[in-house]
Amino acid sequence: MNNAYKELAKHLNNLPGGFPETENGVEYRILQRLFTQEEAELAIHLKMLPEEVESIAARVGIDEIELSSKLAVMARKGLIFRRSKNGNDLYSAAMFVVGIWEYHLNDLDEDLVKDVNEYLPHIAEKVWMKNETKHLRVVPISKEIIPEMAISSYEDAEAIIKKQSKIVVQECICRKEHEFIGEKCDYPGEVCLSFGTGAYYYEKNNLGRSITVEEALDILDKGRKAGLVLQPGNAQKPTNICMCCGCCCQILKNVKKMEKPAMHIHSNFFAQVIEDECVACGNCADRCHMDAISIEDVAWVNPDRCIGCGVCITDCPTQAIILKQKEASDVYVPPKNTVETYMKMAHDRGLSL
């Protein structure tokens, strides 16, 4: 194996999202599919915090103009992250997930998809499940389903969207890549929302289209009606909202394999059945992405599997299932912003950024 790819794998593993080693080396196959050797050699010099080309050039020892051109190409290819500030391009490292993988929405191929599907459960086992701080969290599908509770604005998807000045919608890469391997699901595809700096990156790379707040709210409603789980970024000011299904979402489908999915999801709610109102129709069980509901004489919610998304509630004909808020001692308060989230993720893994 070329040393450039070994060093890049090590570099990515030292980022908050991780890129752990495997026994069969599938991670190197993925990197070779995505990066040229020169790109791999450059990528290892980028940090998580955005920098001007001048600073990177001094560290790498390459002419600033030449490096600027190379970094621009790498950003367009979805290998690194780029943002603009005061007319200047700033560049930073991108994690493999959430990051590089999602940035390849438009250039998937079957071999890449197969390799990534083989590798992501390994990341789930070695990083996602072990980290106390997760990439994403789960919020109720609608604040209307918990009207008696005063919920924080970061738990309210509509409130999150209404605060945004730049929104881009893109296809769900999880559902798109599953289609490549013959596992297409029936949930809507163009439902993932990016905000702010991330939205500009997606738009500039032709990964999505810019939309208004009103359009984003309509898409949110579409996702709710379809029965998708709302997963914003794990911050009080998230940079995205994903709308996920248990069959394709790489996080949910790997969490679903666990005996107690609720332990691996940041959520402040759980579903509860009002037995006297339940007619055991089974609608709630059909809609549950975590197999948390079983039907006997009435519906029963397994608290170890329920992730508090509220998807089960919207199709109940007798309003026999409700969301309850967790005890105050168990309420999760997300980091203030994405930078703080990444700092906490790095700390969980014993890393420093």
C-alpha cells in the first residue's frame, strides 16, 4: 500500500469522525478510488479549522498560486472543505463522515458504494457507538405532537429552519447509494437540508439547490408525512437537518442492529401508549424505524429501542400514542455550535484539534 494513502487514513482517523483501520484494508480501497496520490499527500496537511492558502502553502512548501489551484480542484471533488470569507477562499480538512462521503453524492459508482457499505458498519462499531458525543441527534417530527411541553428551539425543526438565511436541499446520499446496489426504498429522496456555510459548499459543488424558508418548511412537512426521522446536526445551531429511514440511513440502520438503540441516540423524548385508547391496529409498529413497537392486545413500546422521533404518532387513528419528555436529569443539551460538537467528539476519542 502506498504510504500516501496510509498517511491519509491515519490523518482522517485523527479527525473527530474517525477512520479506523480494518483487517482487510477496505478503507485504503476507498481512498484510492477518491484521491490521487498527490491529492492524498496534500490532504494530510489540512487542519479542521479553515485556513488561507498562504498559511497552508508555507507549511506544505508549495507555491501559493499553484497550491490554490490544486486545493480548488480538491474542494470541487469533495475531498476537502472550502468556505469564503471577505472574498478569500479558506480550506480545511473534511472528515470521511459526515463529510467526504456525503460530498460524493453526484459521482457514486457501484464499486465505491459496495466498499463504503462494507466499511461504514466498522466505523459505527469502532467510533459512532463508542463516542458519547454523536454527529446527529433526533428531534420530534412536530412540536404539535407535544403541545403540553415547552420545548427548546433546538428541539423544534420549524424554529431551526426559520432562523436560516441560506438553505440548500439535496438528495439523501443514503437512499441514493442504496439504489445503486438494488435496495431502493420508497421514501422521498430530495429531503436533506444544509444551512449556512455548508449550504454554500453544497450549492457551489452542484450537490443541491438553494431554496427559501417556505420551501424548506414544505419539504419538512413532506418528510413528516412520509414517516421520516428528523436528525439535525448535534448542536443548538445545527448546520443541517437529515430526514432519515431505518432501511438506508447508515446511522439508523446500524443503531437498529443494537439491542438498545436508545442508548446510542441523543433524544429527549420517548413514546408511550394510552392503553384504553389503543385499538391494536398496528399502524405505529409499521411506521417505527427501530422495531420498538409490538402489538398484542394493545401496542407496547420497548423503551430500550424507542428513539423518541414521534413517527409512530401521526398515523394513529385514536391518538392512543403520545410522546413524553424524559426526566430532567436525563435531558440532553447539545453543544452550542458545530465547532463545539467536533471538539467534544475529539475529546471523546482522546484527540486534540
